[in-house]
Amino acid sequence: MLTESAPHYRQPLLKTPFHERAREWSQLDSFVPWSGYSTVDVFTSVEQEYFAIRNASSLYDLTPMVKYRICGTDALRFLNRLVTRDLSKLGPGKVAYVVWCDDAGQLIDDGTVFCIGAQEYRLCTGERQLDWLRASAIGFAVEIQEITEDIAALAVQGPTSCALLLRAGLTGIERLRPFEHGEFTLTRAGREPMSLMVSRTGFTGDLGYELWLRPADAEPVWDVLLEEGSPRAVRPVGSRALNMARIEAGFLLPNVDFISAAHTLYVGTERSPLELGLGWLVDFGKGHFTGRRALLAEQERGPRRQLVGLDVDGNKPAHNALLYSDRSARREVGSVSSATWSPTCKRNLALAMVEAAYVSVGSTVWAEIYLNRELTWQRRVVRARVVERPFFAPARRRSTPPALY
Amino acid sequence: MSAAAAYDCVVVGGGHNGLVCATYLARAGRSVLVLEAAPSLGGAAITREFAPGFRVSACAHLLHLMPPALMRELQLERHGLAWAAREVGTLALDPSGSPLHLAQGTLTELSSGAPAPDSAAFQEWRALLRRFTAALHPVLNQTPPRLGTGAWRDRGALLSLALRIRRLGRTDLRELLRIGGICIHDVLEERFASPLLKGALALDAVLGTNYGPRSPGTVLSLLYRSAAGAGAERLALPRGGMGSLTQALAEAARAAGVRLRTDATVERILVHEDRVQAVTLAGGETVRARAVISSADPKTTLLQLLGSEHLDAGFTRRVAQLRTRGLAGKLHLALDGLPVFRGVPASCLRDRLLLAPSADYIERAYNHTKYREYSAAPMMEVTVPSVADPSLAPSGQHVLSAIVQYLPYEVAGGWEEQRPRLLQTLLSTLAAYAPDLPQRVRAAELLAPPDIEREFRIGGGHWHHAELALDQFFLVRPVPGATQYRAPVAGLYLCGAGCHPGGGVMGLAGRNAAREVLREAA
Ligand SMILES: Cc1cc2nc3c(=O)[nH]c(=O)nc-3n(C[C@H](O)[C@H](O)[C@H](O)COP(=O)(O)OP(=O)(O)OC[C@H]3O[C@@H](n4cnc5c(N)ncnc54)[C@H](O)[C@@H]3O)c2cc1C
């Protein structure tokens, strides 16, 4: 038994405010580490959880998302110099997806910026960034504070998510537009009203919301949502099911589709936003930002390779497949970083980094896939076509107010 | 913007490097304006009054690094430079009164004139340094190459450096590689017996640095000093102090067509579309420029005048982490007559006097700075310039100018409180060598690093604007991303002591920078 006095590296992982509830729901007891917290990988079955995301609603605990409060007179100038996108028009109540780079224009991480007020923002990211944020703050009047533990976060995603939140007592939620956030009060007979922040954001590419709560409200909110939801096929989901949904939505996962330039050890394994197909997030006209000069030079040269979406023949996910120029599989032209069979699209999807000559929609590459048929291994080289991303983009993700399924 | 006159080049700071740079630019046909914040030109190489009738070189006090070729090119003698002394010797003082005399090739007992016991070893060491110098000196005249670019210019420069070093031959090359990164103390222990001599030689290795004789890298700083001096020990005193050197530089600049303005403090460097556009002055005036070349220290230039919003975050952090705090201070005394130093005839007081009787003495003095203290027995490099240059003091009276090490930038109790105490410490330290000195003092001035920072506008008050150590040297000076005199913003250049080859009154940073500016089309 470890005691309180054990050194930090021997302490057990942190538990999110949803942990006890998650344990009650977990059949497999399958917890994995995420940013120092213990979180659920699979509750019951990946498929069942995936279908909750796509056909009903899902609850996903994203408390471990690292959150920073950024405030001060230079908060906006600071952020605009940090990220590649222009945030000067991001008003209070708005959210933006952003990426930031090192001096060489290589991606450090992605995240979302919430504009709370004129001089206050919140940055949510997958990994801790304090060191880089501090370096970026030299010369700016900003205060940066990590508030990860102060906020419990729960994603409610799926076609019925708006209906679910309304039923749970979040009046007015139907008016929230994509990439907006607001303060709401959850009122429900027999319970104290709870105030919480809700943003219409998510990682599923579907209709969905993210709830930002005081840790003390985590369990009551979870309970209310499942009281209403469980008879309607709502269930908590783990990160494996979410991963299928995010590939369909074409979202990148750090450490899977790219390695942060802050962590790469081998030269040339870092990736720029241009290579990752995130050029639309890079605003060369807004003034200086870290990596701008390097990215400008890269743009003039033209990226050497780029991340693309692939539709792979057959139904076997092309996990980690090498990609070739033709069926003979002699010349490598790229590799797959994420792959899944998509039950909703009925297509075999992959995200892959390919050489510049193969990036346009309609290009063909060949994927080398290994199949394990009851311990008999087979090697297949199958055709894969470069297709538009996102693979899955239902109109409901944008409509306001959303239909109440 | 109230667009005033536009210049091809605006040089921020009229220290010696700024003046040298401006002159070369103007000679190449550029319109050049120098903006100096202080009421007079010269930067850390000026002469000023510190007590009625007593004038002194207020910061740098000995000229030994400026290449004669540069002085000829700039025709400094025609522009008014004259000499009070062209070859100043060095006396290593010893409290018991038997100093050593160090000259170009000889080491003698001052009292007898006879060769000192370490004489042969001393000559051998000097000869070795001369050979190293011959290999390394050309590097100082050049823009450092960039690594890994594949450009023929960079490759060529690296190759020629490699060849020159290779030409040292096997034995010398081995010795260079062996001692290049270690501390001067160990090398001196190997070669010499006399503590007094070791103290004197160690002083030159640590003067102006943040290191003691036992710090790694102090052989490098000695090599730098001797390579820069191209022959070392040719210490000179311009007549009228260091200020007359910079006055001659200013005359040369004027003659080349440079416009010089004093009392003109640059507040911001303005950028438009990632290119330098203008500077604004305290008071609000704006001066447009195609290129801005700053001789202010790199941290001030990049983080205050330019601003981190124009720079990448990683680069900004490197600049912010530059080590820029100095440990050298300055003592100026107005004396009513020539003091008597034990064992030193009055005629020898034109030499440089070293108060560093052993390397251990220096190391002990250094130790205190780690704890925001100064030693009760500091190291000093003393000159009495009025011996060779009576114009500096009222007739029959004298000025003493001493570099004092080690003075922490931040001292426990604060400098306001400590300055008078330190002055007493320094006077009693001097009294151990010249007992009558304290009673001859009519006025005194003591500059600690924060005073140097304030008076000369050198952030941190460092001799070299930024520490001259392996990680801030040559290819990576001042920081990667701002080498080759170029800042990351187009049209912004650095030309001061913070650049290669570093500080000291040498002028090469200014000249090299001008060459880089001229590589870009007008
Ligand atoms: C205590 C001490 C003793 C020294 N002794 C010697 C010695 O004996 N011999 C020797 O060779 N070297 C000596 N040095 C080193 C030498 O003085 C410096 O390295 C050298 O003078 C630096 O010259 P520079 O032209 O690069 O910079 P500086 O001389 O520092 O010139 C920079 C100029 O820029 C100006 N400036 C700064 N900011 C602005 C602004 N915003 N707007 C306008 N102008 C601005 C400053 O006022 C200054 O005039 C000594 C240094 C110290 C600290």
C-alpha cells in the first residue's frame, strides 16, 4: 500500500470526479492512464459504445484535458503569437480549434481556445504545455494558470445529445451554435440548481456538447444524464469507441497521427501543420506568430508530404500499413497512422502521411495489410484511394436548433 | 507615422562598434544616421570628469584589441588619435614588494631586472599562445559560418578554419584540443612555479568574465583575449583616455558622411510585414530606415527595442536566457600626488599593475559572488594613466583607474549600502601595496555592475554585453538564430560586443556587421 508520503512517481494515477461512477458502469475494469489520470478504455464493448455515439448519445469523461486560464491585458496578443490562427475576431462566448508550432514551424500540439472575456481565455490541450506557454509569455502581460483539476469535463455527444440535455434540465441549450459556449443552469425538481459552462464542441464530428463543471457537480450531473438517458440507449463510452468516431470525423490524435515537436527525438519525425492538412488554420496575414517564417518558407517550397484520408479496399483496417506506389509494393510512398472500419460509412478508413505526389483526391496508393486468420498470417496489398475528409459529416452537427430525436 | 528623413541605415548606439559600423556603411555609399542615447558618443569607451579637474576612461581603460589595420583603414590618427603610451608593460604586484615585470617576450624581477625563475617557461607559453593566435585571429575578422547549411560560403569558412588549425601541426593541435575546454588554473599549475606569475596570467583569463581561474572555459577566454590582441600585451593608452579614440572614430564617421546624434534614445524598432521600417525615439520622433543596426546589447535590442511579439518563442527564450550580468566594476580615484607602491619606481607606474598575487587569491575573490557577496580581498587591474598623460589631472596630481573583480550584480544589502563599504575595502587592499595611497585620495568614484548598466546602457553591465563562453561563442554568438549579425526580422542587424567576436574595444563586431549589411542590396 502506497502512503501519502510516497514520492509522486509512485503515487497512483489521479482519479477524475467521475471515477466512482465510471467504475460502477465499467464491466471490464479497463482503465488506462491519460495525462496522469486513470480513465476508461472500454466500459463494456467498443461496438456498443460506438453505436451510442452515432445513434443515441454518449458520455465521455475528458477531465484529463489540460486546461489553462490565460488572462491579462496582453492575453489576446499572447495567444495570437502562440497559435497559427487569427484569434482577433474570437469574441466572448466563442471557441476556436487551434494548433501551435515551435520556431521551425513544427506542430507542438492542438487544442481549443475559449474566449471567456476581453482579457480572459481558456486553452484546452491534450498535453501539458506550461513550459512552452511560459516561454511564449516572455514580453507579454499575461498570467497563465493551470486549472485542470478545478474543472470536471464531460462530453455529451450524439444525435440525441441536445434532447438529452434539455430533458436533463439545461434550458436554452438548443440555441447554442457550433463553436459557441455559454453559462447554463441545470434545474431539476428535487435538486439544487447547478451552474455550468457548456460548449458546442467535441471530438466525434457529430452533434454534441462538452460540459465544464465544478468537480462537486460531476456526480450529480452524471446521475441526472443517465437517469434520463439510460432508458434511451445513452451510455458512458471509453476512448476506444471515441477513437473510431474521431477517425470518421477526420480529427488528428496527438502521439498517433503526429508526435509533438516537443517530444520527437529523431530528426525529421516532427510534422508541420501544412503537412498535416491543417493549412487552413495558418494565417500568414495576421502578423507574427511562432513558426511563421519557417512555415512561409515551407509553403514556398511546397510540403514534401501530407496527411490524407484513405478509403481502403476490403474491410480489414490498415493499421500501421506501409503505402506503396503500386501493387508490386516496391516503392514506399507513405504510411498509415490511424485506421478503422467505419460501421456508419461502411467504408474502410485510414489517415495516412503520403508523399506530395499522392496527396490529391483520387490518387491511388497501395496498402500492405497483414491478416491474422487463426494464427495463419496473410499479407495483402490492397488499393487505397485518397478521398475527401471528413469521411463522416452529418448535417445535424451544424444545425441550430438541432432536431430533437 | 510622422515620416521624418529616411536613411538607408540607422545605427542604434554610438559606442565604438556602432561608429565603426556606421563609417564602413557610409563609405560604401549608404546614408547613415547614428542615434546615441547618451549626451556624448563612445559608449563604454569614453573619457569623462569624475571630480573637478580629474578625468578618466570611465569604463574601458586600456586599448589592446583594436587591430592596427582597422585603425589605419579608418585613419584614426588623422582624425585626432594620439598616444600617451603605446606599449604599456605589466607588473604583477606582490604585497612583500618584489614585483614581476611581464613584457612581450620576457619575464623579469622588477627590482634586479634579472630573468625570473619561470622565465623560460613563460617564453615558451607566450610562443605557444602566439602560434594559436596566428591560427585563430583571422576568425575574428570574419562572419562566423552557419553549420549544416550546405552554402559554399559557410563550407568555405569552416574549411579554411579547419585548415588553419590543422596547420598548427600535430603537437600544437593536440595541446589546443587538450587545453581548449579546461580551466586556466590547471594549465598554469602544469607550467609555472611562481604564484605571483600564475596570478597575473590567470587575471587575463578571467578579466571581464563570470569565471574564476578554476572554471572550465577560462583557457578559451584567454585564447580569445590573446587572439583578439593578435600578439597580446601590446597595451596602449590613447592620449586623453579612451574617449579620444572614440572621438577619432566619430570624426572618421563624420568625414565619411555619417550623421551623428546624441541625446537620442531609441525606444522602439518598428516592423512592417516582417521587415524593419523605422525607429521611434524617446519624445516620439520617428526615423525611417531600410536597415537598423543595433550596437545595444542583444537582449535589450531584441526584447525591448524590437519586442518578442516579432520573434519566435523558442528564440525569445534563448535570448532571455543569455547570461548578461557582469562582475566587473570600476574604481576611479583622484590623488593629490603619486602614491608609492612597494618595490615599484615611480617611472614604472605607467605600467599596468595587477593586484592578484596568486590564482588562488583570484579564485577566493570569485567564490563570494556565488552568494551575493564581494571578497574582502578583490582582484584589481590598476592603471595610473596620468603618469603617461598629465592632461587627465591637475598638474602634479594623478588619477587612478582600476577594474575591480568580482562584484555581484545583486549584492546582499544592496549597492547603496555596500558601495561605501566596498570603497573602504578597496582602499585598504590598495594600501597593502601602496601604504600612502589612502591619504592621497581627494575624490573617489566606484561603479558596480548596476552603475555600469545605468551609465552605459548595457543591460546587466557585462564587459562583453553577453558572457563570452563556449555556449555563447563564435558560431552560436549571441544565440542561434541571430548569428551572422542578423536578427530574424529582415533588415535588423546587431553590431555590438554581444556579437562575434565579442567585447573589448576592438571594432571587429562593427566592421563584420557592416560587411553583412552591405551584402544585401541597397
Ligand atoms: C568595467 C569594465 C571595464 C572594461 N575595460 C576594458 C578595457 O580596459 N579594455 C577593453 O578593450 N575593453 C574593456 N571593457 C569592455 C569594453 O568596454 C566593451 O566591450 C566595449 O566598449 C563595447 O563596445 P560596443 O560599441 O560594442 O558597445 P557600447 O560601448 O556598450 O556601446 C553601445 C552604445 O549604445 C548606446 N545605447 C544603448 N541603448 C540605446 C538606445 N536604446 N538608444 C540609443 N543608444 C543606445 C549606449 O549608450 C552605448 O553608447 C570593459 C568593460 C567593463 C564593463
